[in-house]
Amino acid sequence: MAALDKKQVINYINNMYSKEVIDYFQDPKNMGVITDATVVGEASNPVCGDMMKIYLKISDNEIIEDIKFETLGCVAAIATSSMITELVKGKTLKEAEAIEFEDVEQALGALPPIKVHCAHLSVEALRKAINKYRKTK
Ligand code: FES
């Protein structure tokens, strides 16, 4: 079977993902590192190999003042990790903990069924960061 050319790859991605997923993949918000983060959460999926790190800067009154992510993974992994940062920035830890994978998926329009686990991974990374923070209190 012949390899796909660039145009075929772009067509494939456009047919597979919502406009929002493609936008967040091509222009991710809050990507990067917080060097003086209060806490960092990490999650990975051993099946697909994708990895996410969520950096949180948390104020004394438990507001997420800043949030960034680093993701090594698929189109949906990048889009979901970026979207979750947008959903929780400026929120309290309690509000952030209430975010479910369905909220991330809905904010991105939709995800193909085989990519729903990418939204789970973003929630897992966020919750691990928050749990880590709580253990220090
Ligand atoms: Fe596994 Fe996207 S394919 S996180």
C-alpha cells in the first residue's frame, strides 16, 4: 500500500476530527512549562504511549492562577490537554476536580470513539496534580 501524501493526510484528519479539535491541535493554548509550578501531574497511556504533564500554579485560596501542559501524543491528546487548561484556568481546585472527560469532549465538539481515552488522560493528569497538591496540605 502506498504512503499517503500530505494532502491525503490533511483530508484524513479533517474527516476524523471536529473543527475545534483541529484548531486546538494546530494552535494549542497554554502549552509549555511553569518553572515555579506549585505542582505537576503526569499521566500516560501504556497502550498508545501518549504522555501528558499538567503544571499548576495555585494561589493560597486554592485558585488555579496559571496552568500549562506538555503532551507527547496524538492530535486528540494535544487538543484535550489544551482544552482542559482552558476549562480550569482561574477556577478553584474544587471546580477543577468536578471537570469530567465528557466536559472536555463536549468543549471540543466531539471526539471519535477511539479517541475518547485522550480526554480521560487529560482529566487524569489534572486530578493527579490536584491530589498531589492536597497531600502537601
Ligand atoms: Fe492515546 Fe491519544 S491516542 S491519548
